[in-house]
Amino acid sequence: MHFEEQYKELIVRIMTEGSYINPSKGPAREVVGHTIILEPDVVPLIQGRKMFYKGIIGELQGFLNNAQTDEEFKSYGCNFWGAWTGQGVDYSRLLHDFNGVNQLKKVVKTLRDKPDSRKHVISLWDPSSPTLQPPCVMHYQWIVSDNKLNLVWSQRSADVMIGLASDMFSAWLFNKLVALATGYEPGKVVMQIGSAHIYDVHDPSEYLDRETETDNVVSCHVRMRSLQDFAVSLSGYEPQAPIKYRLCE
């Protein structure tokens, strides 16, 4: 199933089957356990509303370069991390230093040296961290199959109307970058979500009512020197108008 159809299906599931919860960021509807599968040859940028993909690319560049401050994220073109940088950016820190281990470098090495291993894992869950905003993604696991690099993306929490729409493209691009860095073809991305929720302040009806074209072809070209030094260009992305959803901090 096309990724945007999967995304819409999840929204409908939450609105019809979801249970009410009241976490710190406000009341919401939630379903527990959901999987979205992204194909390597389909760029997962939703068409039903405009996604500002340059900021998503910049966020990933920030993580891969261990950005910690709002100014650093802005230097990569990401303007939406200012609400959290004062709390510590564990996404960046844990990639580069988890108890003295550079997990990013280690997983690149093991993918090259031992492709059949089932230990190509980066953990982003540190129970000792003092941050008030721990990563929504708990871990990444890469699996090599038939020379294709597949990513299992495990996410504890997904703000479906804002975060997940960006996360799909970020996960897909991250896997493409790691595949380029290790010499494999990009494979599937399997996104496993624990809590998928829609906040009460977010009304998905305007998005759901829009017709979306699932056969539009979006092309993604990456020029990469390393995982820290790359440039991404897209063509063919012609979405409908943006819908502004309030960020729940």
C-alpha cells in the first residue's frame, strides 16, 4: 500500500478506534501499536498538504553532526528545534557518545564488515539522561538482505499530524544515506510505533477531505562525501497547500 494511504489509514484508525489519554502535552486520542512500511523507490513526502522538507533534511544533518544548540540546527536549515535544545538533544548525543561509544561509526563499520549480523543497532533510549524531552525514536536496527539495507525504526511515541508526517521522510532518507555510506542498495523501512496519537487541538478532517495523487513521481538525489557531509535535492514534489497544526510542547 502507498505510504500516504497507510498514513491516512492510521489517522482514520485513531479517530474511530482511539482511546482518550491526557499526557503532559494535552488530551489526545491514541492507538497502541501500528506499523508503516516505506518502499525504497517511493519518496515518502505526503501530497495532501505541503511538507517543508528542507527543515527535515536539516534536522537529520544536525543529528548526524551532533548539533546541540538552536543556532547549530538553524545552520543546517532546521528552524523548529528551538523549543527543545535547552533541554539537551539526546538524538544527537546518543548517536555520537553513548557511554563512550560512537554508535554511528560503529554501526557503519559492522555493516561493512559483518553484513549478516543482527546487531546493527543504534539505541536512543538512555534511562540515566536528565533531558525532559527524550527521543521519540527508541532505536534503529539495520538488516542486510540480498545486498539491500533495510531499516527497522522503533518509535515509542508519534504525534501523527505533525511529527509522523516528517518522520516518514526522515527515516527513509536516513536509511538511504547509511546505504550509500556502506555500499548497499536502499531497502524497506519498517516503522514500528508504540503510541500513535492525535491531539485534540489537531483536526485532521481538512487533510483527510483532500484528494491525494499517489502516482506523482518525486525524485530524490543525494550527493554525499560522508554521513556528516551531504546535500539532498528533490524534484517533482507538487503538494497541496500547507495546513498549520499547532505544536504541542
